[in-house]
Amino acid sequence: MDAMEFFQLSTGRWRSQRTTHHLAFKRSEAGESNILVEALGADHPKVIEICELHQVDPKLAIGGAFVSWHGAMGWDREDENHEGSTIFSLIPDADNPRQGSLLRERGYAEIVPVAGRYEMDDEDALVLITEYETMSSIERFWFVSPSIRMRTSTVKRFGGFSTATFCTEFRVGDVSEVTSNSDEADLSNQNPEQIKNATESTEYFSLFGW
């Protein structure tokens, strides 16, 4: 399949259960989120708008998607929430429709327009690579069944922080309804509040929502 077919299969409401490993601190954190995915056609006004934002000919787009999310993590503070939405467009390479550019109106790690690279691998999983000014990410998404989707992601901040996340996501309805490696031993003893303070600026949101 191509990437647009993958997003069409992802259209609907999902419940995501996730575990995020804060690698430098040798600690893990559990969380859950509700995600809504809606595939958009190539002629959708928002898809065209994103292309124009990135100065790309809208005629090159094969479509896109709208994604919104609302979630919570185990170490959240009382006033903390994880919610938002984004829209993106898919621009396949001229010589290979299974890979190309994914244009976003905003990044998940940095709130500015951003373009990532995507490809469908040999197992029809979607792989997305995104480079930001202060961090980089690699994500992989695949279907176990039409109603169960898996996701892995690794995020590396250029200052030294890294996280690895694994998610299991269940379809619940349709659309209508800072340190060096030498410090790691000490950091592993820090409590969740200290880790949240240290990594607050590195929070990362995935392609399919938080």
C-alpha cells in the first residue's frame, strides 16, 4: 500500500496505551490518550493550504489527514494536559509512490511548519523521519489487525536527552463518534518530578497524535 492508503485505514477514533522510556534517567512512564484521525482528499482546502505554506505545488499532493488528541501521563502535574491537533499533506516522490515528504502546518516538537520524510517499508509499515532544529525523531507505525495499530518512536535531543516510546492502539469508533552519558547513573536515581523538570522542553508528539 502507499502512505495515503495507510492513513485511510487509520481513519477513526483510537485509544492509545503507551510507555515512554526516559533513557538518560533509566526510568519509564505510562500514559494513555484518545486520538481522532480523519483522512483528507488531495483537493481538500486544508491540504492545499499546507502545500502553499511550504511553497509546494498542491497538484503534487495525494491527500493528507487531520489528527487531534487528548492524553495523560503518569507523572503529569495537576495543571498539565496533552492535547492538540494538526493537519498535514503527503507529497510522494516522483519515482517512488511509497516514499516522499510529509508537510505539517506545525511540528510536534517545535510549533513551526515542518517537513518530514516518510516511506512504506517491506512489511507495509509507515516510517517517518523528522529533523528539527533541536531534536530528531524516527517513528514506525504498523497494523496488527484492522483495529489494532502499533507504534514505536525514538526521539533524540541534540543536548543529550533521548526517549523511546512504545504504543498499542485500539480502534474504538469511526470519525463520527539535559545530560552526558557519564551522568546516567546519577540521573537514574532522580524522582519523576525532577525528570519532568529536566525534560519539559523536550516533549514530543507523534505523527498520529500525542
